[in-house]
Amino acid sequence: MKLFPIAPDASDVRAGGATKSRWRRALGEPLLHFLVVGGFLFGAYQLPTPPQGEGEANTNQIVLTKDDVRQLAISWLAQGRSSPTTEQVRGLVDQKVTEEILFREAVALGLDRDDEVVKRRLAQKMDFLASDVASMQEPTDADLKAWFDKNSETFALPAHATFRHLYFSTDKHGKGTEEAAAAALALVEGKSPDSSEVAASGDPFMFQTHYGDATPEQMAKEFGPEFSKALFQLTPGKWVGPVKSGYGWHLVWIDSIEPGRIPSYAEVMPNVKAGWVQDQYQEIKRTSLEEMRSRYSVIVPPIEAADFQDLQVPPGYNLALEVSAQ
């Protein structure tokens, strides 16, 4: 006779632990979360619109709850209007009912089929679903720190430069602009950038002559990439140049340059979670789409560039509608 042991057998404990471990791994799968939430939303959507065969009265019944009516009133207020009157609420309800009737009748007629706008909208909703599943997951601090260690480069802070410059216009000096700037450098060398004598050495500039905490990207947009690259290699505390830009030539005084750096985890902790959630969203979307694709066989004709050489836009083609549906 086998008696119940006071303590479980070790093999039973290992088997039970392995089973629990497998369940934990299964429950942690993003794809499972995606499918469960999708099934829940699908079921919730089906509730107010029972399928055919449950009685004509139920099939054609449109039910708005008190919360539905309150939501209509909230949407009204969200547009910057005052509280709706009873008649206005009745109008909102009538509009909602009319919309539901038209929707059901359109589906009954099959108008939702082969409609590119509807297809894109439903695909977009599936994308939102993956995003919702990702945001439901709550990472631990250890998860976030581990993710940050792998992705710290994405939080890199750019270099910053605070500088002044003297401008020399190609419109005024022509081919001798660089030489004019070099001659001015000999005159201003060793002099304070705040002196009036220095300020009078250059030409008027259409933008600023002093920039604080400027990044390489900002300077590339304003002066061109060549100027930006040279700027962050200059020595602070003296006049240097000439440096070429898209406008002409410049003499530059660097007050300070702060090199780019990788911030600590504590500095960017709020943004780390947003990045982690975005990564989870991309992974859920990827794995879910792979699983969905595995259920389909895709047949595409051979694609040759020559097939599209004689294409023309049909008269009356509504490009705005196509773009809005993206």
C-alpha cells in the first residue's frame, strides 16, 4: 500500500516545478497576450450585434446605455462647447443611431469588402492592438536597466558649443573673401571678442553673431555640414579661422565646447521605459505578424520594372483620399 508522504517526493517537486515554469513562460509570451486581448475585444464587439438566427427583434436592436449617452455628451464638451441641452443630447443620440444603422446596412450589403480605406483602417486597428498589449506590460527596474545597457547609444547627448563669429561676405569680397578673413584674423588676434574694434572687423550677418549651446545638427542646418564639422574641432579661448560656410567665410571664437556623452540611467530613466515599451510593441507586432503570415499562402505575379514604364494617373483620381487612408 502506498501511503501519502509527509513531504512530496523530490521527483514530483521537480516535475511540478518544471510544469509551473513552462506555464510561466507561456503566460509571458507577448503573442499570447495579443491573441487574448484581441479575442476579448472581438467578443465585446460581437455582444451588441448578435448574429443572424437569434431572432429578427434582437438582430435589428440598437441599444445605447446611459454610459454611451454620457460619452456622447463628453465628446460634445471636448470640442470646447458648453454643456449640451436635453434637445442637443437627443440630437447626438439620433446621430449615433443613424450612424449605426448606416453601418449595419452597409455591412449587410457588403460595402466593406474590397474597400482599400476600410482595409487600411482595420489594419491600423490591429497595429493599435499590438501597441495596447505592449503598454499593458509592466517592466521591473532590472528589466529597464538591462534594456538601457543594450541601447544606451540611443540616448546619446550631442556635443554643444557656445561661440561668436565674424562674417566675411562673398558678395562684398568676391574671390578674395578667404584672404580678407585671414587678414582680419591678424588684426583681432589676442583681442577680446566683446571689443568694438573686433565687431567692426567683419561684415553684417543676417542671423546671429553669438550662439549658445548649439548642437552639430543645428549648425549643419544653419551654416552647412562643412562649417559644423570644423566648428566642433576648434580650440576655445581664441580667434581661429577662416572657416567656410554656405554664406561665406568666418572667424570664430569658441567660448566653450561640451563633448557629446552617454547619460547615466538615472538621468534618462523616464525615457527608458518609453523606449522599452516601444521595443516590446515592435517585438509583439513582429511575432504576431509572423504567426499570422504563416497561415496564408501569398501568390504574387513576377514584378518587372518595365511593366510600370507606361503608367498614367487616371482622370479624377483622388490622391488626397489615398493619402488620408494611409
